Amino acid sequence: MEWMPYLAGAGIGVLSWFAFLISDKPLGCSTAYANTTGMIERFFRGKKTEDKEYYRKIKLGIDWQWMLVLGIAAGAFLTAIITGGFALEWVPSAFGNKFGYDPTLRWIVALLGGILMGLGARWAGGCTSGHGISGTLQLAISGWIAVVAFFISGIAVSMLLYGVI
Amino acid sequence: MLEEIRKNKKLQLIFGFIIGIFFGFFLYISGVTHYNVIIGQLLLTDFTVLKVMMTAVIVGMPGIYIMKSRGIVNLHVKQGSAGSTIIGGLIFGAGFAILGYCPGTVAGAVGQGSLDALFGGVLGILIGAGLFSSIYPSLYEKVLKKGEFMHLTIPEKLGVNPWFVIIPMIIFIIVILGGLEYIGL
């Protein structure tokens, strides 16, 4: 039996206590991306960007969640470097073995997937962290329904892509 | 004391970063920052993602509800609706399968050196989130507000003390996880 997923999961559960306690925030990631796009838009289009209804709602700027997402990248980087797992890689092996190791194909597919994910995450009001972990652990109806929708669609689309069904 | 800490914006940015570092550490050591592990979950050959998420839930949930009953934390529950949660969730799931990372794990994948996560995943999510901000005003009334859920939480919907849901939920999740280990997944 592999213990690491359980230890890491328990660690994330404890981390969520701290997020609620010291920051009054649930763990969540996807708003940070909308925020970043808004800040990039503001850089080019100026202050009027802030009048966009959605950006008024989420409030643009470097905030707690933005730093959280940056911290995730930093934490994974440090751990990967220390454990010797850091590797620059364009095509993950599961993808490469099925569709070939052409970086361009993987890049286009990842970009398309990312666009759908960014759209869907904001549409649903959360992602695998915000709904999938923080929503479900608060017994939120929106969290449990979202996570079921994520997995039904994710399982169906990945099985179609990989030709399982 | 807690109020002062929570209101200190600079300190909160540091807390966000530190909590993020731990989050990235846990995601990385569990394996879920890898495309292969996430796609394995969606193809139902590797249940690491489910194990991580469900363990986080059974540890996080009682702690949050104990602190809530003592009045030291607030819940942050999002109002959902069919038009927002279900439609958005299905779009998200398609992106999840095609990208093979999620918004949190993609950041971890960038940290471990996955270039597809950086130039494909992160860039795509930024574009998709921007796209949403542009269509948000026209979606709001017509889609996002359609079929709003009547209640925020499961105990509220059932009209019971939260612990009548928490304890069976923890037992249910342990049985599911135990079952997965028993059949060797």
C-alpha cells in the first residue's frame, strides 16, 4: 500500500485549517488566473479594465490567493529540486506513448484544454481545490455537485481521447 | 488577535505564499502534479487523485466544523446553481481531461519543470478565464442564475446538526478508500 497520497491528503486537510484560521480563506486557485488576466488587460488597456463587471466582482490585484498559487509553484519547485525530481519536459509519457512525442501537438492540446479549464472554472465558480477540496469539506452543495460534474465530464472526455470507449 | 492578523494585508500575502509552499509540497510528494497521475485517475487506472482529495476532506472537515462551532472560523460556502455549477463543471471536466492538470496542480507542474503546463496549461487557463470575464455580463442572468440551489450546505438542506452528516461522510469515505486498497487500486 502506498501511503504518500494519504499523508499528503491529510497534510492538505490540516493546511485548510490554517487557511481558515489565520487567513479566513478557503484553499482555492482559479480566481488567481482571472485576476492575472485582468491585471495583464489593465496593463494594456488601462484603468477602464477595472470597470468590467467581472473584474469589479473579483477585484484586481496581487492578493492572498495569487500568492498561494505562486507558493504552489515555489513549493513544488523546491521539493522537486531537493528530491532530484526536477526535469524540463514537454511531453508527459502517458501522452507521448499514445499520441507521439511531438512538443507542438502536446502544446496545442494543453493550450486548448487550458482554455476550456479556465472558462469552466470561472463558470462553475471554482476548481478542484475551491470546490473539490474546500467546498466538499465544508459540506457545500455547490462543492459536491461541482466535483461530481468535474469527474463525470473528465472521465468521459479522457476515455474518448484515449479510445477506451 | 485573529482579527488583527486577518486584516493585516501584507502579512496575509506572506501567509498565502507560505501556505502555498506547503500546498505545492504536498501536491508534489503525492504525485498529482504529474500529467500521468491525473490522466490515470480520469481513465480509472490510478486513484491517487481521489485518495488525496478524500483524505484532505476527512481531515479538513471535522477540524473546520469544530473551529466553527467555537466561533473562531467562518465558513466560506459558495452559492451554486444548475447553470453555473453543473454547466461550468462539465466544461471544466473536459478541460481537465484534455490538459491533464487542474489550476492548482498546473502551478505545481510548472515548478517541477513541465513545460506543457507552463506554456500550454497556464497560458490556456489565463485565456479561458479572460474569455469568461468578457462573456460574464451576458451569461449572468441567462445562465449563471438559472436553477439556483435552495440551500448552501448539506446539513442545512437536510435540516440536521452538521455532525449527523460529517460522521457518516467520514465513515463512507473511509469505506470507499479501504475498498480501493482492498481491490488493489
